[in-house]
Amino acid sequence: MLPDVSGSRVADLGCGFGWFCRWAHEHGAVHVLGLDLSEKMLARARAAGPDAGITYETADLDQLSLRQASFDFVYSSLALHYVEDVMRLFRTVHQALAPGGHFVFSTEHPIFMAPTNPGWAIDAEGRKTWPVDQYLVEGPRRTDWLAKGVVKHHRTIGTTLNALIRSGFTIDHVEEFRPTDAQIAAKPELAEELERPMFLLVSARR
Ligand SMILES: C[S@@+](CC[C@H](N)C(=O)[O-])C[C@H]1O[C@@H](n2cnc3c(N)ncnc32)[C@H](O)[C@@H]1O
């Protein structure tokens, strides 16, 4: 689902430890901007180098502003379910892309919310995380995911895709991730992932 990044100006929204920023840099991106709310994540990302070609900045995706037409490719992996207002973010991304620029993201699939611990099936408010209770009730959901009281913003697939369309994007591909048969043969415990998609992946174009 990724475009060719060589020669591209790339932004990674919620870049964490920066592994995708490094991948884009190694694959020929002319410049990569990694944005994250967490100073600790960014410190780890910076420490991993390289010293040139990638810039890391602190930013809240709910308050983000980006210069007009300043990127060819905007990427985000598993960060958008922490964003309250995706419509605002998608509009920001749309105007920040050059015409024809790509936006590819993954997000936690709204039918499933990563629970407190493997095997625990309720969130901090006692709602089922798989299949999620009250799928059609959008808004914040609190879970003890790595830390206590983590807030995720639950949205239906329709809301996410319509926000893209209304922001002016053309949607190229929507993927509800499943492991391949070969991956399951190599790692049988992956068969559990056929039960439901954990991730929603979308590629779109300005
Ligand atoms: C599950 S991690 C994914 C990190 C990385 N993209 C990856 O795939 O390895 C989610 C990241 O989103 C960041 N994040 C959460 N809410 C954010 C916000 N409002 N603004 C910016 N970053 C945020 C977190 O600090 C964390 O680094």
C-alpha cells in the first residue's frame, strides 16, 4: 500500500521510536519529519539516528498544523485511534500534501480494541473489547493498555472513511488486515487473527 518514497518529502504522524522514518530515509526519501506527542518516544527515535535526513518534532495530532503542499507522502501507523478529531487532522493532511500526494495509515480496527492484557476482554469501563460493545457509540473509551487509563477515540469505519472523502481525498485501498496462509503455516498462533481484523489500513490520494 506504500508509494515509492524515493525523492519524496515524508511526514510520519505519531512516529513513536521512528522505525518508519528510518525506513523511508533508507528508501530514498529526501526528508522525513517524524511527529509525536511523547518526548520519551522522540528521544529514543533521535538516539537511533541518523543525524541528517530525519527531523523529529513534538506535536499533538489534535492541534497539528502543517505547511501547505509541503509533503509528497504522509504516513501514520497505529496513532489515529488516539486522535479525537480526525476530520480536522485529515483536512490538515490534505492541504499539506502536494497534488497527487499519498496518505497511508493504519489504525486499530474499531471492531476490536487492544485490551488491558492479552486475554482480558473488557475495557476500563467494563465494556467488551471484542467484539466491541456499542460499536455505533462513538467517542472516548478508556483502557488500561500498557499504562492505566489510556484514552482511545472509537469511531466507526464509516466515520473514518467519510472524513477522508469530505476532506477531499480519493480512497485507493482499504484493508482489514489478516495474516496470509503462509504466515499462519509458519506461525500457527496467528490463526487466531482470522477471528477478526485487529487493524484497518487505508491508502488515499490528494
Ligand atoms: C502505538 S504507537 C505507534 C508508534 C509508531 N507509529 C509505530 O507504528 O511503531 C502510537 C504513537 O502515537 C503517539 N500519540 C498518541 N497520541 C498522540 C497525539 N495526540 N499526537 C501525537 N502523537 C500521539 C504515541 O506517543 C505513540 O508514539
